[in-house]
Amino acid sequence: MTRRYDLQVHTNASPCSSTSPERVATAAVDAELDGIAVTDHDTVANVEVVRETAPDTLDVISAVEVTTTEGHLLALDVSEPPPQADPLTVIEHIHDQGGVAVVSHPFDTLRQYYETDLAALANAVDGVEAINSRCVRRRFNERATAFATAYDLPTTGGSDAHFPMEVGRAHTVVEGDGTLADAIRDGRVRPSGRGRYLSGHIATKLHEAHTLSSRAIAALTSDQPLRR
Ligand SMILES: [Zn+2]
Ligand SMILES: [Zn+2]
């Protein structure tokens, strides 16, 4: 038996996404996924709403994309957001909660990435996100794959969706039954789908421009000064 999980999906609890939790659940069903990890930046605020909206057939994993002092880190199957600390401290918090730690787009130098102490990092994490659909350059995902191979770490995939049309573009194929967390720990996972979509980034820029212009319009039509 195999299942398909998109292990990185954002909702409007992330500043860079305007997708409602309800819309995320619908998009996951439309993409025929078996599960998703709701990975908002440093919060679990929308996990319960996604779970309540989604059909019982969709496994909704409570998760966080943690801003560490280096790169981003997926905390999967956690109920509390870990602190925004150094990667090893964050991983310890995730493990204390019984969760699984996966480095997210670890070598995407156009975003947050990891550069120091890679051996210590490899020793501590449970997995590596080897396909992230928002990596603009192919070599960012290739380097993540090489890192995982070098340290014999399980690999996952996620769309990093900030908009509904992105959900499922990359995902994780899970072999066998049981929980997703156990499948990652046992190495019964592999990434699938596409990296390098540009349309998501373009949509993000439009979203930012829209937010800014809405504020400008609000400022022009009221006596309040424009704040950024
Ligand atoms: Zn990220
Ligand atoms: Zn993300």
C-alpha cells in the first residue's frame, strides 16, 4: 500500500499566504492526496480548522515550518511551535514532543538555508526535504538529495504551497501502513512530483503588491497615514 502526502502546505496563518484553511482542505482533496502537513511559519493556529474542514479520509498532520537561526525546519506531528532557535535546539524540542524533524529546502541560497555544522545537523534530523516545488534552481533540490544520500537520511517532498493551485505539486510517497512519523523514521518515504515552479513565486509577489495597494487605498480614503 502506498499513500501520498504533501508535507509542506501553508494557510493564511502564514503572512505570505492568503489561502483559507477550508480552501487548503479542498485543494488537498482535489489533488487526490491521502494527507497533508499544515506547515505555517512558527504557528499551529490553523491546523485544527483544516482538520475539522477536511474529510476523514484526509490525514491532516499538525506541523510547523520553524524559522531557525539558519534554514527552515519542518516540525511534523507536533502540537506546539518549537522556539525560533538554533537548528539543534529546535530539533531537540521537536523530539521532546514526539515529532519528526525534516530540514526544509536546506540549500536554497535564495531563501533561508544551512551552511554550518552539516554533520551535526545530519546526525540530529530525521529527514531531508529533497523536492520542494518552490526551489527556483534545480541544483537546490539536487544538493538536498546529495546531502541526504551522503548521510543516509530519508527524503520527503512538499509543494510549499502558498496558493491552492500549488497543493500536491510535490509530495511524499509513503510505503506501508502506520503513522507518517513512523514511516519517516523507518525510511519508508520518497519524494515525488515537481520542483522549480515559478508561478508560486509570481503569485506571492502579486499577493504582496495587492496587500500593499489595499493599504494604500485605505490610507488615501481615510485620514490615517500609510504604514508599511
Ligand atoms: Zn521555507
Ligand atoms: Zn514553506
